[in-house]
Amino acid sequence: MHKTRVAAALAVCALGAGGLAACGSGSSSGKTTITFMEAMSSGTLKTSMQTLTKRFEKAHPDIDVQLQVEPDYGTLHNKETAALSAGKPPTIGQVYSDWAATFAKSNVVVPLTDYAKPADVDSLYPSVRHDLYLPADHKLYMWPFNKSVVIQYYNKKLLSAKGRSAPKTWDEFAATAKAVSGNGTVGIAIDPGGSAGPAGGEAWFEILSQAYGTPVFAADGKPQFTSPAAVKAMNYLVGLKKAGALTLGKNYPGQVALGAGKGGFDVSSVASYYYNAKAVGGKFPMGTAPLPTGPGGTRANQMAGTNIVLFAKASDAERTAAWTFLKFLTSADSQAYWAENSGYLPVTPSALPKMTDFITKNPYQKFAAQALTTAKADPPYPWITQAQGMLAVAMQSAITGKQSASAALGSAQQQAVDAMKSGQ
């Protein structure tokens, strides 16, 4: 749904008869019923969410949690907006931060400051904490849900044959990618995405730019595509392509090449572990490692995922019950179970001691979770995704040699600034 249509729909909801507080989710006899609209719709995501909900209801027999499951994030966003327009929103909803910013601007969600104590917030990883606040008023509007960062996957056999191990710096990564390339094998295959939206390759570019000193978006959402760091990051990728160590593709090409034994690396989400392992299928040992560092040991990573908001039409009883549920979801026990079964990361370090056996078998979970101390999420502004699509187009143009890195980024910068101005 177009942003202006979303805002208009929310305005109708906010001005509905009886005011916001009059339209709660309702309660059943003897219990407070809350509804949670979310998109954990298949596989272990669905079963894990169901299990946690059942555990909560057993521990809190006075609260009934009804999961309203949508098939994907696009449908989820549309359904939440439609429910708000109809005056019948769920009690809580899974959101991306930019959705929350739009909802907050229309006063259809409420801050959680009356519920979350400082100790509750402090129990979370720093990157997770930072992502819960909206820049407009710096209030706590969200509570964390599913979080991930980017790691490197690699073909241990291929690297070992060249006398290499997991690279610790981006310079080492480039040298290793070049060393393993040739005879039908490529260091890494990426998909930057396109004008319709970014893909994993674009996220890697953002990480490289941050590692070289400047993120592609400032904290206020302003594009910084022409910074020296961004140009250096683009030329890094161009250099890999010219050396035959990088190819472009579609639909998870890094995973496909790695799984076929034709790719040295895949730089992608920790949530891809199951899919990468399945693609490899035991044909060779698949290694995992933290992302390499930039100059001076600079660590950069991108935190992705969603949070949960409390909709303003919930009654006082529903709000209290919802907060009880949200706090349960981020408890150490719940997060340990969630991380072990969903593929996402625990949002609190207190979960790690409860995951000892799992981490022994899956060491990537520990170093990936530790990245939540420094990883950055994209700022929550409505033009960011559109600007990322423009950046993806610039990547395609520069990597294929149609434009220089500076020219491609300059064009994307102007387009992104225009998108920002129209989206403000």
C-alpha cells in the first residue's frame, strides 16, 4: 500500500467515533484476551511461536493469546493497516521500524514507557535496545521480536586446498576470494537487488561502507552514497568482479554457488544457516565465521528483523496482559528456545548460558549474537527501502562496468535525496 494511503487510513482510524481507547481487542469470560498479528507462518517459525504461546498461557491462565498469522510481511503490513482503518486492530502487531514510525505519527500505537522498566531494557543487547526507539520523540515504542545479523559462510575444503582459513579482514577476504576463483569456481556470488527493492548484496555493500568509516544512511535517514567510504566499498566489489572473484545473480546466488561447491563464500543472514546447510547437504564441511573487519579493526554489521508494537485501542487490561506476554517472549528461557528453533538470534545475552549444548554444536549462534553489541539497523524512515533499491541499481551499474563507482553512486544519491524529500 502506498505510504499516503497508509497515512490516510490511519487518520480515519485515529478520528473514529469513541476515540482510540474505546476499541480494544475484547476479553473472554474470566480471561483477558489479546491478539497478536504476526507473520511467523511456516515451518519451525510457526511451531516455535505456537509453543511459546502455549507455555505463556500455561504460566498465565488468566490471559488468552490469539495468534493472527499472516503469510508474509507484505500481507501483514496491509492487514494491520486495514484493521486500523476498520477500527479493529489487534492488541499487538509485528512491525518493521518504519511501519512503527508511520503508526506513531498517526497516534495509533502507544509508547511502552509505562510498562518497560529500565532494567527490562538494559537486559537486551545494545543494538537491540537502540532499535526500539523512534527518532521523532525518542520514546520506546517497540519491543524486540526476531533479529538477525550477517555472517560469512565458506567452503572449508576449498579454502583449505588453497592454504587459506576464514578471513579476518576485508582485505584478507578479497585475497582469499581471488585465490579460490577459477576453473568454474567463484569467490562469491551476490544479488544486489534492483529498483523494486534491495537484496542481500546491497546489505553487504552497506556493511562495507560502514566498515570503511561511513554508513550509507545518516542517523536522520539522509543518504550518504557519495562518501569516500561508500566509493571505496563500491570499488572493492568492482575489483572483485574484475578479478573474476565475484559474479552477479538472482535468487540467493551465493547460497546456490556455495551449495554446488562452486562458490567459496556466501555473505548473508545468520537466519540463512539452515538453508545454506541444506544446500551444501554434507558434500563438504561448511564453515561459519564473524564478518571480517575494516581498517583498524573496525567491526560493522547490519541488524535486521522486526519488533512488536502495542496498538492504542487496547483497553488497560489488554495493555497490561500484552506487556506481560512481551516480557515473557524476551525472557532468557523463551529466547533460548526461540533461538534454538527459529534460526534467529536471542535478543538478550542472558539466554546464552541456557544454550550451551546448542552453541557447542552451532558455534555461529554465539559470535552472531555478540554482533548485536555493535550491529546497526537501518534508520526507520519510509524512504529507506526505496533508496536502497536505487543503491542496488547503482551496484549493478558499477559492478558490470556501465558506470564508474563514483558516477553510479552520484546518480543514486540524487535520486535518494529526492525520494527522501518526497517522503518527509
